[in-house]
Amino acid sequence: MSLLFQVVLPFVLSALVVIIVMYIAERYGSKVGGILGTLPSTIVIAFLFIAYTEDTMFASQAASVVPAELGVNVIFLLVFALLVHRSMLLAFLITFLVWTFLSVLLIVFSFQDIVFSVLFYLGAVIVSFLFLEKIKKIPSQGHIRVHYTPRKIVFRGVLAGSIIAIAVFLSNIDAVISGVFSVFPAILSSTMLISVREHGPDFASGMAKSMMLGLSSVATYATVIYFLYPLYGVLVGTILAYLLSLCVTLGIYSLRQKIS
């Protein structure tokens, strides 16, 4: 039963969520996909199971590191966007080295300060986005459709499911480690890989810039459940967090319409 709730169910549900979202986005186009793609998905399942296998306080502690880790993911995207024109292999190598180094720092220092976590995320987004927008002048690519074959969709579903299953399993070890792995950049990196192969480095750079803003809804979700899980429990906390994240997603979508 422990293996079922800590590994099997999180894997299956996360994989299904990603597959369904990607299928809808592919079938109904970039407008629907742009909204669905930035909504919290696998993180919802991850923290539902973390709270179930541990408790709401543990899940809250794990959520405290998530905005900071999303800031690390923003830096991941920034480094990739800057290096992908030189070499895709070099870009992935350096970005994962940077991600590993910064994530290890969060784990080593047992980072659980929600205020600094949110500030770090906001700082990373603002600086990285403006650097690509104003200095590098990389155009956004939020409305260009990426074609996903059934094989790609299943691959990304399995990849996401595996990462979430690992994050839930690691809740047995440490809250910070579990929180870090709950937002491991599996989907980000696979999106970059598909973007480079199908549309080239210019498109991938623009996608990376657009995705920086999209992470804000996930950061919102993690921040809200940090405060609401201990106060109102998992069900109410999850519903309220998702509604607020939806508002952020719609705001981001509206902003993307105005960004070149």
C-alpha cells in the first residue's frame, strides 16, 4: 500500500495529466494550449500525495522551497536561451550543471523561508526576462504551435510521472528535497529539446523567455498552499490555491498578447 501511494499512483496520475493537457493543447491550438500549459498540473498531484503520505505541515514545509526552486528553473531557461545558439548539447550540459549547483545549495542550507523564496523567484523572473527582452531583444514565441506526436506526448507524460513519483517518494527523507524535485525541469528541458529540433535555436530562445512568465502560476500555487494547508487542510487549500493560480494564468495570458 505504501508503494502504491508513494510511487505508482503519483506516477500514473501525473503522466495522465500531462498527456491529457498536451493532447488538448495540440488538438485545439495555441490559445487553449497557452492557458493550459501554464496552469499548475503535476505539482498539484505531488503535494496532494506528499500531504497524504506525511501530513499538511510537512507538505507546507516542502512548498516553501518551491518558489525559490522555480527561480532556479528561470535561471535554467535564461542560461539555455543564451547558449543554445552555440550548441544544444553545451546548452543542456551547462544549464543542468547550474541547476544542480543552485538546487544543492537550497538542500544543503535546508531552505524553508517562504518570503525569501518568493523574492528570489520574483527577482530571477524580472532580471532574466528583462535581460532577454531589452538587452538580447529575443522575441517571445508564446503563440507559435509546437507539433506533438503521440510518441512525444507519451514520452513527456512518462517523464513527468517519473519525476513526481520521485518527489513523493523523497518526502520520506526531507521536505526540502521533496519540494525541489516536485518542480524538476523535466517538462522545461523536453520542451526546449523539441523546440530546437523542430524550429531552431531562435524559436527555442523565445520559448524559454515566454515560459519564464508561465512559471508564475506554479509559484503562486506553491505559495498559497504553504499558508493554507496548515490552516484549512488539503482539500480547501488545494481548491483556493488553484483558483488563484488560474487568475494568475489568465493575467499572464493577457500580458503575452501584448508582448512581441
